[in-house]
Amino acid sequence: MDFTQGSAVAAIFRQACTDFDFKERRKIRSLTAVLETTAQALAQSDTVRQQAGQDLKLWTDLRKLWRDLARTQLSFWDNDDSGDDDDDDDGHANDKLRGVCTSLAKFTRNLVAGVPGNQLRAFDNEPDMRRLLHFYTSWSAMEDKESVATARVLTQALSNTVTANDALIARLWESYMNLPEDQVVFIRLLGSQDSRTLLATLVFILNCIHGSRKRTHLLTKTKVGVRVCIGLLDNMVRLHEAEEGSEGAKAFDVGYAIFIQLIEGGMVPDLYKKFSVSDEIVTPHQTTLLKLVDSYLQSTQLDPMSMHIPEILQTHELLGSFLAKRFFTLSAYAQTAIHRSLGTQPASPKGVNVTSEESGGRSSSDSNSSSQSGSAVSSSSYSSTDFPRPPQELDVMLPKVCEALVLITQCIVTICLEAEEQLARLDEGVSSYTTFTNMKNYFNQKKSSEQGIPESLIELLRLLDLFLPRINHGKPVNTDGSAAMQSSPGANASGFSYLKRDLVRLLGVLCHGVPAVQDRAREVGGLPVVMNLCVVDERNPYLREHAIFTLHNLLKNNQANQKFVDGLKPSQEWGEDGTLKTKVGAVLK
């Protein structure tokens, strides 16, 4: 028979369905063979699929097959009251049913691909296909290699049935997002360890939400949607080191594309909130989400000729308030935790003068800087002579908070730099997009409890310099150059990596060309803090270089800051290993 004609494909399919009975194994074998052959024929072209779909009797037979298969498969074990002697026969019969299901899914998958009319007619089979997919994604089924393959083909069949058909996608997606959780096949599929199955699932999800803010929004507004996102994040963590070109790597890329839809849709704040857990300042899923946001921002470095500049800058605006609030919350938590560990008191409120006794005997550089700048220095009650000493209290969440802070800081840095780049393009006439918010100004002006981001990060840097020993040649070193004892970060030091570096870099970006921020940094004692970071710290690669760059930005065209620094003299000298010898810190003349 000539399978280049869709009518021939439909004819042989209908003939195989004539008098078909799932109780007759011979007919099962015959139908399976026909389904495999015709599925290959349907994969040839849209023309073959369109011609086959014009045979209305084909759809009647297809509907009956799916309905009878679902009933037979799902009632197979329920009706089994045989003894152990018949177990082999039962297993063989179940294999036959699985074979029919796989072949029928292939036939349907190929029949509907890219043909809207066929999709509409095949959609009547969606409930039975979903019930079978639910069966083949049970815990026991997913342990069986053949069942995993069947689940994968069923997923592809469902995906093809609705792909690029907006009306059908809307019906399916809304239905799935409102099902009881134990009936949602997406959640079960995302638990699969098979990369090919995950890839098919992620393609299915992406096809459902692509280009629709309403459908994407359901991922953050419904309980099922949030569960799906949790499953997505778990897989992103598992797949991010997959070998390039592998099915796992492809699945990661599709998963990343799904989160781009969420990021550009402005849904990160809602999703972040849904991932919160009582009594935890930050959760693993929130951290993973921040990593994806950071990666997205890094990947969308603006091309001067890009047609997507307005959309990218608008996404930055959508993220601005969220990032600022997270920074203040995490920075405040970290400061409080470090104070408890050091056994010190939090910083004094702005505008309250602190005597040397009240500040715990701080060095003259910090106490005198207040009088020089004309305002009080935000200072903490600690003394350089009090350290090193054992931590008074350990906060197990602090490393996770600092890890999240690094990501938040990197995101803010990227957005601020892009804002400056856009201003430069406008000045050069390269871009004509003027109706955008200068996010660098936004972050500089944002405040929480009368404290801005520059003030908050300077105080955190001050505390971190006391709390985290610098690492030189693999060994911790105190601020006075002596060997340091292992402190609380030793249990999980990875969370503290890059924190000082990225915080001081953010300060340099925020103050660049902004005299008001330069002054604010001086007024809270930020200049000595930055100067003390011009050292080697293996936990913070290129810390010294970023600190020097930030110091340059703080001093540029600012006579008050230049005068302050000119009034300092170093009380140490550089060693050949790039570290400061003798007591670290700056003192006034």
C-alpha cells in the first residue's frame, strides 16, 4: 500500500481497528505493528497528516481505542484475582498493553503535529491520555525502563496535541493548574530521573506558557503552579552540570527558557515569596531562583543595536523594588547575626554622637572622621583589641544569607551598569529609548528604616572585616596580621565567598559620578572601611583591585573625601606577598 497518501494511512488504520478486542493477543500484536508503520508514514509531511485527518471514521476509531485502552489498562490489576501461577501470564499481558499504549501514542503524536484540525479532533482523547500518563508515572512504573519510555511518548503526544494551538493550550493549561495535586502529571513527570522524559516535559510546559502572560501567571498564583516551579528548580540544580550537548543539557536550556518567561513577566517577587518557609530567612529554592535571575541579567548585556533594549530595561525596572527589599532584609539579618557572634552592639542610630567609650574604644580614624565630615559616624560597639576571640553565638543560616546577598548584589551591580551604559548610548546618539528609569539613581535613593543601600553595605563590610578572617596562602589572618583561629564560618565557608568583593564593587558602582553618595559614604566612615579592604583575600579574589577602584570612585572630584584621605597616614607596609605587615588600618595624622 502506498503510504505517501494520507488516505491510505487512514484506511489501514481503520482496517486494523475493525473488530479489535484487547482480550485477543493476536489482534493486539497486529494492531501494534500497524500503529508503528502508520506512525512512521505520518511523520513524513503535513500533507500526509492532513489527508489522513480528513477521514472522519479514523477519529471515531481513534477515540474508541484510547477509551478502551484506558479502561483495560487501569482496571487490569483491579480485576486480577489469579494465583501466583498466573503471574507470568499477567505480566506478559501487561507488557502487551504497554506496547499498544506506546504505539498508539506515537501514532497520535505524529498525526496531530502541526495540523490544527487534527489537534482539535484529537483533543477529545486528552482525558484518557492523561489518565494513562498518570498510571505510567507512578513510583513503581517509573522504576521500569519500558514504562518510562511509554510515559515519554505519551507526554510528547499530549504536547503535540496542543502546541501552537492557543485555544487548546488555554483549555489544557487552566485545567491542569486547577487539578488536585495528586492528579497533575507535570509534577510526577518532573520527578523523573530520565533526561529524555524531562526534556519532553519541559518542552511541553514551555509550549503551554510561551507568549501568554496569563498562563505564565498561573505558575505563581496556583498551588499546583508553585509545585511545578519547585520541581523545575530541583531539576535545574540537578542538570546544571550536565555534559554539553546531552539530553540533560538540552533539558536545562529549556528549563532556563521557562524561567526567562517568569522573569520577564515580572513574576519573580511573587514566586520568591511562595518559596518562603516559616522561620527561615532564605530557602534553597529562593537561592536557586536568585541564581537564575543573576544568570539572566548577565546574559542580557545590552547590545547597542539590539531591538530588545526597551524590554530588557523594563525587566530591570520590574526587578528593582524586589532586589532592594531583599538586600535590606538580608543585610540587616547578616549584621544582626554577626553582632551576636561577636558579642557587640548594633550600630548607633543616625545622628546620635557616639563617644569613644560608648563605641568600645574605636580607633581615632573613625571617631575623628565624624567631626571632619560634620555628621555622626554609624559605628558599632566593638574594639580591635577584642579580637580574635571565640564567637559568642553561631547562626547556621548566616552562610546561606551571605550566599543570597552575593547574588542580590551582583544583580544590582549589573542593572546599575546597564543604566549607565544606556545613558552613554543616549549621549552618543546610538539609542533613542529615553523613557526608562535610571535604576542606579533608584538604588541610591532607596531607603529602609532611614538607611540607604550604601550605608547598609558599608556597615556590613565593616562587620565582615572583623568576622571573616582574610585568607592568605590558605591560612586565615587577623586584621593585625597575626594568625587567626577558625571561626564560625569554618563550618560552611563557601557561603561567604566573594561577599566582600561584590559589596565593595557595588559601592564603587553606586558612588561613581554621584557626589551625594560619595559624601554619604564618608559620613558613615566608609573611606577607612574601603581602604582596609585593599588587601589580598583568597576568599574574595580581586578584592584588592575592586577596593582600589571603589576608593578611586569615592575620591574622584570630591575634595572633602580627598582631604579626609590626605589626613591619613599608613601604619603598615606592603610585604612581598602582597599583604600588609604590622597593624592593618588607617590612622589620622
